[in-house]
Amino acid sequence: MLILGVALGLVAGLFAGGRLDNLIAVRLRWIWLLFLAALLRFATELFLVQRVEAVEQLRMPLFLTAYGLLLIGLYVNRQRPGIAMAFVGIASNAIAIAANGGFMPIWQPSLAAAGFGLGDVRSPLHVVVPAPLDEAFLTHLGFLGDIIPIPLPVLQNVASIGDVFLSAGLAFFLFATVVRSPDELEQEGMLPGRLRARLGEVF
């Protein structure tokens, strides 16, 4: 779903007359922190796949540290278009993982609706939550987990509300960045007039 958000943002920006070289001109604050957070997040999952016992024991603090660093990196760039929405998405996923001991819950009916079975859940990050909407579902904050089935070819997946916010925020950030000139990129806060005009052209 994240890849779809990236693609939509870039395509919409180019369709509105934007330029890819505007991406080079954008300057994010503490970008090194975003890369560090992403590295820690994916390295943790990689070591979990390889069944490294020390990482398994520390899965909760490792994941929460990665998400915490990512949230800090997004927060300092919150004035950029779409970043606040991405922040909400990351925070939502982090809360779900924290409530499940370092695992991201997947609701079983959504898994089935997307065309998957229990045997298809091989990610060390995920845990399946049973079908009944009962106390266990609420305790595991199932509503913040992967509950949105995507039964489409190539895109087949189960996404969370946080994934939707993250993808939409990233898509809008890329769209806004592509259609803005380097001079406009120096301005933060409210959307510039050119961006509002481009939004009107697309929508």
C-alpha cells in the first residue's frame, strides 16, 4: 500500500505539470534520523526472520525505538504537506504494536477476505486476532491492526488504518513537492497559491 501511495503521489504531481527535480530541492530536517529509524525497523524484522534469539527477546524495545525515532523525524517536519498525516499513521501502527507485545495484529476475517489463509502469515511482525468482535479484539486494539482487506491482484494485502494515513500522507507530500518550485519549497506552513491551483486542476 505504501508503494501505491508513492506511485499515486508522483503520477498525480507529474500529471499536474510538476517536475521530478523538485524532489531534489526539498530539504527535510533531521533526515538522517528518518533513515536511522527505517534501518532499525527493517533490520529488526530481518533478524527476527533469521530467528536471532537476542533480537526476539528485545523485539518490543527495538520496534518501539524505531517507531519513536521515526515519529520524531516526522514531527520536526510536520509543516510539510502530508507529513502530519503520515505522523498519525505511524503513531497508530506503533500503538497497535505496543499493545500486542511487539506484534502487529491481523484480524482473521480481513485476512480471509483478502484471499489469504493462516498459513500465509509468515511475517515475524504479525499475529492473527480471532474473528469474534469481543473483549480480546478490543484488548489487542484490533481496530488499529490490519483490518482492511485488499483482494486485488499485485496489491493483495491486509492494511491498517495507520497504513492508510501513512500512504495518503506520503502521496500528498510527494504530490505537493513535485508541483512546487524550489522557491516555494522554502516556504512552510500554509499551501502556496500555486499548489492550490494545481490541486484544482487535478481534482
